[in-house]
Amino acid sequence: MKTDPIFYRLFKELPSSFFELIGRPTDEANIYRFESFELKQTAFRIDGLFLPIEENSSQPLYFLEVQFRRDPKIYANLFAEVFIYLNKNEPAQDWRAVVIYETRNQEPTQLKPYQELLNSPKVTRVYLDELPKETFNSLGTGIIQLVVCEENTAPDMARQLLERTQQEVEDEQTRIDVLNLIETVVFYKFPNKSREELAAMFGIDDLKQVRVIQEVLAEGRTEGRVEGRIEAKIEVVIAMLQRGFSIEEVAEIVNLEVERVRQVAQQLARGNDES
């Protein structure tokens, strides 16, 4: 499962879940905005950045990385992004970096060049499998638990999260976005199940996004041709764009070039204008 776009989307919709993970008061989420940031004229893009809403705030910036596989350059890239950002933007605030791993064994073994920074208060490393059970009591952290849980526990957990979203999220658009996010996690945990199997598994028939994506991918697999698979991917791209995913998120999840997804988005926008 491509997990980092899911986490970044979650932290955008329910930012309090990020502050829960790092042991900060959840109401701190109210004074931050979550962004992605392109470092111009470089090869770097910061996918997760919490910026204080008030420019003169004394609260730190948070640079975020989600890493569910071992990448020997994770810290080299992270600190390069941090210091390039500081150089280009000259913020008045202090900064912190947070790296979220599923397990400790996903962390690189060669840490010596970065050890002083890693041992300092500047960096927080979160290992999800080592967090106490009560960490996952909220809706947002419950979605994180759904991402990492075993398949046999996912159906009950997803049902509970869907119900909690309906009950706890008052803002209609946020509620829709969170429901869509849960559906996306379900799809990626069960990519080979039919809509009938999913409906039976979850006891509902409202996983619209999952059904759309499942069916178009199935069509591509059935045709067994490159063209069929590409056409299926384009249908997935359209469905996800209509659900509010960003171009970059769609490209990463569906494994297409950003420019190709952007072309689809432009065609979709033109079609909407004409109608």
C-alpha cells in the first residue's frame, strides 16, 4: 500500500491526529495549517509541512516524513529539504522534524552523520507499532491504525470508523472527505475483492469510491492489454480527482507521471466548463 499520501491527506483533514502522535495537545492543530511545498529550482518537494497560521507565532514549523520502507537516504533528504527551505524562506520560527515509521526496522542502519540531530529535540521519530494502545482512541489515529492493522481486523475497524465519522464530524465537507479517506484505505487493503465481497464484508453498500476503482481496475486486468490497463488507470484518476485528491497524490497512488494526471485534470475541467 502506498501509505504516505494517505497520511498526508489524513493530517490535512484531521490535523489533531498528527499532534496526538507526537504527544502534543490536540488543540495546537487550530493554530497550524498543513501544506505541501515545492522547493523551486531543486529536486526536492516537502510533502508534509505544518506552518503556524500567524506569521509571528512562536510555535515551531513541523517538517513531516512518512516512511513505511527502508530508505538509506531518508535523513539526508529530510535535512536537505529542511535547510533548503530555511535558506529560501528565512522563517522567524524554530523548526522540528517528525518521521513516522510503521516499525523500527524500517529505519536506516547508517545514522552516524545525522546522530546529533536525531538525538536532539529537533527530531521526533514515531514507531507506530510501539505506541500504547490508547494512542489510537481518536478518529484520526483510528484511521492510522486501520492503515497498519491486519486484514482480519480491518472490516470491524473500518465499520466503526465510518460510524464514528458520521457521528463526530460536524462539518459536512470534512465528513465527506474523511469518509472518502476511509474508503480509500479499505480499497488498498483489499485490492482483489469484488464490490459484492466488500459490501458483504462491511455490511454496507456505500463504498462508492471503492466500487468505482475496483471495477475499472478489474476491466483493465480482464482485457489483459497495456491499453486496457492504461485506460483503467485513467478512469481511476478521474474518480480520484472528482473525490478531491490532489494531482500529486493521484500520480503517486496510481503510479502515473504527474504531467499525465495534470492533463486528465485539465480535460476534466474543460468538460465541466462545457456542461
